[in-house]
Amino acid sequence: MKSMTSHGNRHMLLMILCCLIPVAALGAIFVLRLPVPQVLTYGLVLLCPLSHVLMMGMMGREQHDGAEGDANGRDAVADASQPTADRGATCHREPSLPK
């Protein structure tokens, strides 16, 4: 059996955290007898900014990883506009004008 890569380990850790954090939050609500409406209000208010912070961090990491992979420093999306045989250029030929 193959051993998990560092990416696989990190993904598994994130999955476990995403499952345990809500369970711990619910446990804290019931053990500490916190008012549920107030907790939900604060949770919804914090959900938007926290998700944006996480999203921006993940997008920055993806762009950084993509820049290292290209030897020319060009973006893969810009290269996709160039017709090549393996991308099915025949489907995207410009129609010839009648003479």
C-alpha cells in the first residue's frame, strides 16, 4: 500500500478539523449553557469575513504554486489561447471569408 503524501496528510488533517470543530462548538454550547441564538448570530457575522480570509489565503497559495511550475513565468490560461494540435485547434479555426 502506498504511503500518503504530504498533500494527502494535510488534506486528511483539514477534513478531520472541519468535522471536529463543529462538534466541539456544539459541545461547548451545551456544556457551557451558552444562548444558542446569540451564538448563531455571532457565528453568522463571523462566517463571511473568516471565509473571505481563508479563500484569499488559498487563492494566493495556488497562484504561487502555479508560478513555480512554469519555466517561462507565463500563466497557463494565457497559453491556452494559443491553438495547438493537442487542444483541438481544428474546432477553433476562424472561418475563411468568401472572395
